[in-house]
Amino acid sequence: MYDHCLPEEYAAANLLPEGQNAVDLFETLGIPWHCGVDGGPGNNLLSSQVQCVNALMPMVGGPDRIVRAFGNVLDIAEVLQIEPDRYLTFEYIGPTDYFNEGRGAPRVRGAKCTSLDAAFLYRTSTGTTELALIEWKYTESYLSIRKPNPSYDKSREARYGADFHSPDAPLRSALMSLGHMLDEPFYQLMRQQLLAHRLEREHAEGADVVRVLHVRPRENQAYQQSLSRPEHRRLGDSVDAVWARLLKRPDRFIHVDPAVFCDETVTSEEYVDRYSPNGTGRLPWGVSVWRENDRIAAAAYAYADGFEWCHCGPTQDVPVDMGTLSRRHGRENLAVADDEKTMLVGPLAYARAFLRAIVSADLSEPTELTCYSWPDGATDVVAMWPPVDLHGRLR
């Protein structure tokens, strides 16, 4: 029993309401759940497979959500169906067993063969068809040294060696031996990039370009330090640094910040409520307040690349950028309830109204509140009276 695991009889609740249809979809596609319970998801709340499904299941029939999630890193003019009636699918293995992983038998998606957690197909603004392969990470790390297994290693080298050493391979094999690529996470990264290269070369799904999208929290530094051998550390001080050295075509591997999914228009309110970050980093996602005479005089909500700010009185000094906000003395982090967290990572208009309510709650006389947004530089001055009583909600 672990704190991050549900009792097995409640494992189905690991899927959010929007993800419940994934049970039938996985059964239709023959996809096994990682440590699944009674034909459904596992009970581990830190499961990357479950988080991936919770985030992406609404996109199976919602191409607009795909654009909102990935349009900042991909040129998506139109999302195409990748399978009948599906704009996104899970545990993608491609139409051909390029590496003889099934040994002549049909492969099982997501089990004992190179699989990507999800995939979708799209057309760019220039008319090119591209295939996006998504690999999803959450709390994974690989800090132990792999034990030698001559039989398995020989089999792996036979499967992937020719593609790894090929002159047109996607990786610089001269920088690291195939033997040292068998350590995780490089073993998975290598197999997925080799598969993407083969799919692109064969124009699988009609695609001219195939890219791997790696979704991984920046906060998971244990993953970044999964460099088990000196041969890995010789190429860089993090997994990202080593992988960047090995890639011949950096544009075929793209990092995606999972913070983009903490938007109800991309995923759902339930997803935002469960997975939104809170109180992490030097300038955390959440609410900070500043006091004068024991009353809240200003409040700020910092998001990934900007902030909302509110203070009582139009003459209060306004932080003009993220640097001046982070250096502002006397900041306190305000505990925020789950329903307020959902509101904070939604539309910024909600965050601005929430900040006004926080400052207003400590007003002792009629005044005006000034709101400021960075980086857009918008300023708004409004009257706020009588004050709003939030003390019961913010205990």
C-alpha cells in the first residue's frame, strides 16, 4: 500500500470522467493497461499511462483540442483521422514490424514492442502531411545500472543494430556504442526514434515527416540525471543534453511542457483539478500575497510565462516584469483550495477576478483596485466595495 495508490476496488476512479471511454477503446485495440485491475486502469495515481489517457482521451474525437495542445510546437493547419473515426490513438506501433519484434506473430500494442503512448496525423500550412508520435513521462527515473544479459543484448543488437549504424540513421552512432544505448532511458529513446525514422522513410499513414513529441515535466530532475554510466556523462550533464548531441535532426524530437494540458479547453476541469502544479519552483504557480499593516495589500498569480497582479490603490508600485516580481520582498504563498486552483489555471480573466477578491477581502475602507498583466502590459482600475469575505474558503 502506498499513499499514491488507490485501493484496488477503486482503480477505475483513476480515470477521469472524460477518460472512462478509454477502457472500451483499449479493449477494441487490444491494448493492455500497465498493472491494470480487472481489465481497466491500474490503481497508481502516478501512472504516466493513466495521466496520458486522462489528458488525451478527449482529443480522440476532438481535433480542436489537439490544435490547442500542440499548435504552439507544431504547424497544424488541419488534423486528419489516423484511424476510422479517431483523430488520436493510443499505443501506436506503426503498420509494419520493422525490427522483427513480434518474431512473425502479430504485435500487441503497448506490450513487448516499440510503442508510442499516442499518435495523431495532421497537415501543415504548406500542405505537408506529418505524423506526431507522443511519449508521455510523469515521475519516471532510471538511476540504476543495467545488469548485463548477453542473450537479451545480442537479440537487441540484432534487431536495432542495422538501423542504428545505417549511414542515414537518425542518431550519431559514432558518439555512443549500441551497447551503451541499451541503458534506459536511452534504450527507449533510441527505439522510438528509429521507429519514427522508418515510418518517415516508408511514408507510413501517408506522412512525409514523423516527429517524436516528448511530454515530460521539467520538475522531474531524477529523469534528467538518469545517466548510469561514464559514457553517458561524457556527452552531457543531463539526459536532454546527451540526447541533443546524439540527434542528427533535432526538429524530429520536440519537448512538450505538460503544463499546456492544465487548461480546461485543452483537457477538462477534472484534469486541471487533479494535475495542476501548485507551489513548485522559485515563483510557483499559485497565489502570492504581500501585506501592509497585517492586511493583504497586493496579490499575484504567476503562470508559465507571465503573471497577473492586483493591489489596492492605483499608486502602488507595480512589478513590470517577472524579474521584478520575483525579487519583490515580503512575498507569502497563499494556500489555495482545489476549486480555486482549477479557476487559476483557466482563463486569465478568472485569475484576475480571483486576485481582486483576495485583495478586497482585507479592505477596511472603499478604494480602487489596480490590476496589471505581464507580458501584455494591460492595466485595469476598478472600484471594489464592499469587500468579499473569502476567509472561510481560504483556510
